Amino acid sequence: MQRVVSNIQNLGFTIMNAPVEDKKVRAGGIILDQTLVNGQSEGVSVRLINGTKKTAAVKLDKAALSDLLVAVQEVLATEEG
């Protein structure tokens, strides 16, 4: 018999726009979730938030996450200038 004990952790980030007093503008943002088993990533998913609605989770691999990071860095570079 072999006993296996898994250490499962869920790491989640919810990133929202700053609140706006205009009632026509809904709260928006994204949820980024990662599941870790024994310290190893088992997957990352992203959801969009539009008001009280959330989209279905979309799984991203490491290459897609790296591309997302590059895209966000490029967008932020133009926002700063």
C-alpha cells in the first residue's frame, strides 16, 4: 500500500477597475486563478468580470501567460507616456 498526501493550494487574484460614480458604467475586471499541487502548477485560468456576471474560465498554458505578460507590459508602457 502507498499513501499519498497532496498539498493543494488555490491562488487567486481579482483585479477590478476603480469605482466610478456613473451608474451606466459597470464594474469590470479579471480573475486569475492558479492551482498548485505539492508546489507545482497544475493550471492557470482567467475569467472576465462585467458587472455581476463572470465569463467561463479559460485555461492558459505557460506560453500564453508569457505572451499576456508581454502584452500588458507593452500596453502599460504606452499608458505611462
